[in-house]
Amino acid sequence: MADLGRIDGKTKLIGFLAKPAGHSKSPAIHNAAFRKLNLNYAFMAFEVGNEQLADAITGIRALNIQGFSVSMPNKIDILPLLDGLSPAAELIGAVNTVVNHNGQLIGYNTDGIGYMHSLAAAGVNYKGKKMTILGAGGAATAITIQAALEGVAEISIFNREDQFFPNALRNAEIINKKMKDTNCIARVYPLEDLARLKEEITTSQILTNATDVGMKHLEGQSLLPDPSWLHPSQIVTDIIYFPDRTKLLEQAIAIGCKTINGLGMLLWQGAEQFRIWTGQEMPIEDVKQQIF
Ligand code: NAD
């Protein structure tokens, strides 16, 4: 929605660097929140891939742009171009948010924070609990590390033996070796080991799908081979939000589990970005009503 009346000589710009960029809901989300709170900021998306990233960062520094959001394919490539990282972004090894602190570009990762917040907002107490997570890609990595930081006691990570499997091993090693003070224990298994999958799902309080299975060409599919492995006291979450009910969530609803889809993660990770850039709380209910 054009909103040029709000823009004046003091408007602070927040950018979005991704390729493709045009599909993103972030400009609508953040501009709605700026408008609601009457903050003199504007959010614009820029189609920037890896090849233009260094030039884009030089430009951001030259123009003293206040901050920006980062998505694929730039979340890892941006690391050496920044001046510092939050502790979580350093452990995750990827950045989705950058703020300009007096010329210093500091990177954060709000994906895992957004996921954990979506659990808390749904009344889930995850501290001391066991989680089974399916996936070890970008989103799964952020969730796994943040879950350990926020007090989840045990995490069983499953990934098929594809190019992401080494990530699963890396995530577990970071938790078990570098994050000893969290007391979280992480274990990795191949998704193909169905006996182990059953054992870990059955003994977890939270099951999370953080793979692509359930959306786009994989819509209607689930990585849970047998819904009877679930019990009604479990929380089943899927970070996919389109469709809003994946096959996994349908299986879980049929068993009587509490379910959470990925919309909360999307909104809360954006709310955390908003807080990092503006120091203010995002009016999340307004944003939800206007955009979704
Ligand atoms: P990614 O490409 O980094 O990781 C993909 C993951 O899916 C890997 O673990 C891979 O092994 C697994 N996978 C892919 N196809 C599979 C298959 N057929 N069987 C088993 N495993 C398979 O992607 P990502 O950025 O981590 O995103 C993963 C999912 O999370 C996507 O569906 C994305 O839309 C969703 N997501 C949601 C949010 C949110 O805010 N709710 C944020 C980021 C990503």
C-alpha cells in the first residue's frame, strides 16, 4: 500500500535484502506496525542476491540506513560483511536482521526467538521438556539453537541423509560442546531410522516439523508415518503457515494434540526485528488483522 504522505526528510529506512524479494510479507507487516505506532520509519524490499551483497552493504553504510532484514540467499554470506553478531546469531551461523548502531552493523537471528515466542504465546511451557525436531536447514538450525538457549532439556534432531544432514551434526555438536551451560542434550538420527523416530517422538513433549514437507509440491505429505505414535498430551508444531493446516497438523488434531502452525513464528520473529530496530513492541494483533 502506498504511504508516501508519511515520508519526510527524517524518515528512517529499513531494507530487505533477498532474491527473490517481491513475494515477502515483511514490507506490509513492518509498514503496518510503523503506521499504527506513528513511527517515522519506512520498510522497502530490495532484490539483492549474493553477487550484489557486498556493494549493497557498502551503500547501506554510506547512506547510514537504520537496519535491514536479510533472507535467502544472503543469510550466511552476510556474516563476514558485518561488524558484530549477537551470541545467538554467532551460534546459529546465520543472520536475518541487521541494525546500524552508530555505523556498526550488528547481526541478529530472530527466527528461533520467533518460534519459541509462538510456543509461549500459545501457553506452552517448554522449559525442561524434550523436543523432537524434523529438519536441519536454516529455520531448523535457528529453532534448535534457540530452544537450547531457552531451556529445552533434550532435543532429538532427525534429518534425511541429504546435504543438510551435516548441519544436524553441527547443531548437536554446538549444543553439546559450546553450550554446556544450558545443560541441554542434543542427539542426531537419520530420518530413515523409523524405529528410532517412533521412540523419540513417543517420548517427546513437543514435535516440530521444520522441513519443507507439507507445503508447495510436498503439500499433503507428512514425515510422521503413523499418527498412533502421538498421544493427546503432546504439542505438535509445524513452521509451515501455508497451508495453515499441514498433513502433520491434521494427523495431530485427529489424535487430540494441541497444534501450532508457522504463522506465530513468522509474526513473532518480525516483532523481535521490530524491537531491535525501533526499541518498541510491535502491535502484533493489529498487524495480524491487517495482513493475514
Ligand atoms: P532449508 O532449505 O534451509 O531446509 C530444508 C529442510 O527440509 C532440510 O532439513 C531438508 O533436509 C528438509 N527436506 C526438504 N525436503 C524434504 C523431504 N522431501 N523429506 C524430508 N526432508 C526434507 O529451508 P528452511 O529455510 O529451513 O525452511 C524450511 C521450511 O520452514 C519451509 O517450509 C519454510 O517455508 C518454513 N519456514 C517458516 C518460517 C516461519 O516464519 N514460519 C521461517 C522460515 C522457514
